[in-house]
Amino acid sequence: MSSVVHKSRKLSLQPNMKMKKLTLAILGILGLLLFQNCDNMEDSDPISQGKIIDVDPSFFITTGLTAPITTVPCTLSNGKSSTCYKIVTNSIPDEHQLGPWCPATITDGKEKGGLWFEGGKIYDVDGAFVKNMGTFYSNSKLLMYKEDGTINVTKSQAACQAAARPNVDPQYQNFCVECQPSYFTGTLSFLIPVTPVQISGTTTDNRMGVRGVAFNGVHFDPPAPTDAILGSFTLAPMDDCGGHVNLASGYHYHAATGCSKEIAQTDGHAPMIGYAMDGFGIFARLDPTGAEPLNLDTCRGHSDEVRGYHYHVAPPGDNNLINCLKGAQGSFSVI
């Protein structure tokens, strides 16, 4: 990815922040706990009644699954009984490599580091970015490298855990946090309704829960808590595919940058990249001509005669794939 010119942006960072102190691990855990208890809120643009498209399990890459996809009874977030596909994955993508995340020195180029979201833009986390963080955020306390130019990077699971907990261990402040996929040994279980169920006039507020799953078995997460990460004097970059690792649920995406499996559409529509937790399809932001979809609702969805209701992801720099879910959700758990 090409570099982006840094722009000075004043951001107040306090070492002992009482608010937004949740870091990667705690947000992942809260997301798992709160997912099935999301509140419903009134919405001014309900789904227009139209064609309903069932989930197609054949779209998933089998190497990303730890067991064949099965159908099971389930209870959706609206309290109704339904039938869901049970999709169990290992959170490791098949189509692309993971990382890198943190550069080792302040002279490293962009190929040695990942990405960071700020102000709706993507920045390459190269050595220069880490070196200039104090200036970029107008805070001289942000200093993540030694006199010899070596960047402070977590090198073990214990260090990752200490740097990503709610109150970061003081010895890991001013560290670039790099958690490896091997640190997570669980598997992920998704229950997604076989047939999506529209919720007329309401939208499910899913801000703290998993948004959906890519065809490679990696989950789409809500926005990365960048303010909390920076407020703890840490940096947790995404790789060029928009993903990184936490200890609660493994590797996951905070942005869609075109790395994961895409299913091309024959009518020139943007390609499909996965399913949301309510069973509606998730599609890329741009069609093959580079055009964005029109008339998206508050959740970044709309309907057409071919795909029915579906979502389009936001620009990667937004740190937000889709805003909310319009259908009754299944569930997500770590097993």
C-alpha cells in the first residue's frame, strides 16, 4: 500500500485515562458477552420488503473450517426459533499471509509494518510513522523507540497480554503491540440464520459484537478501539489486509482491503466477501469500475432484485466495516 503523508493532529493522551481504557483483549471479551444482548433502536429507513436470499454455505473456503458446515436449531436475537448454519473456523485465512504489524526500527520501510487508522485515513506503519508519532499526535510522551532506533515491540504471548489488558502494564507503555496468531488456540463458532429474517422498522444495535464472517472463516469486527490503544501509550497496527490478533478471538478484520475471497457478480455489482451475522450478504465497497453504491441506509445496506437486501463495507480508513445489522442475528462464540 502506498504511504500517506502524515498530517499533524492534536490528540490529548493521558497515562491514567478513566474513560476509553478498554484495550484489544477487553473489547473482544465484551463483544462476545454482549453480542446476544444487543438493544433494538428505532430506525428511519427500515428494509424495504423484497427478495430474500438464503445463505450459501458452498461459498466458504473449506480449509478455513475445522468441521463441515451443518444446520442446527437456533434462537435468533429477536427471540424467534429458527434454523442456522453452524460454521466453525480457526480464524486463519487461506488466501493471504498474516502481518507484518510492527516495524523493528525507525528506518524500516512500509513493507516491514502494517496499517493504522486515523481521521478516516489509512497510514502505513513504517519506521518513520513510529518515529514521528509524538509530532503526529502532538504529544511528546509518545516515544516507542530507543536511542539506537530500535522500536519497542512485544515479543511473546505474555508481553502481548500485558500490553493489551485494560490497565497496560507500565513496562509495556510505549510499545508497538504485535500478537501472533499462534497465541490464540481456540476455534470460532458462528450461528447464522439459513434464511435472513427482516426486522421491520428497527435495526439491531450491534456496536459491541462481531459483524459477520468472511468466506475464509475470519470474522469482521466492530471498529478497533484506537483511542483506547493510543491512550494507553501503545500502538496495535492492522496488517495490509486490515487484520490483527487479540487473545480473545484470534485474527480478525477491522477493514476490507481486497485480500479475502471475493465472489464476482455477473451484472457488474461489487463482489461479495462474506455474510453478516443476520445472514444478509456483505459486499465490497466498489464495483469493478470503481464506483460506490448509492442510497445506502444507516447500516450501509440496500436492496436490489438480484441480491435482495445486503451490505457494502465502508472505506478502510473509516475503521468500521458496516454500522449495524438490519436482521435478526444468530450468535458467535469462542470454543
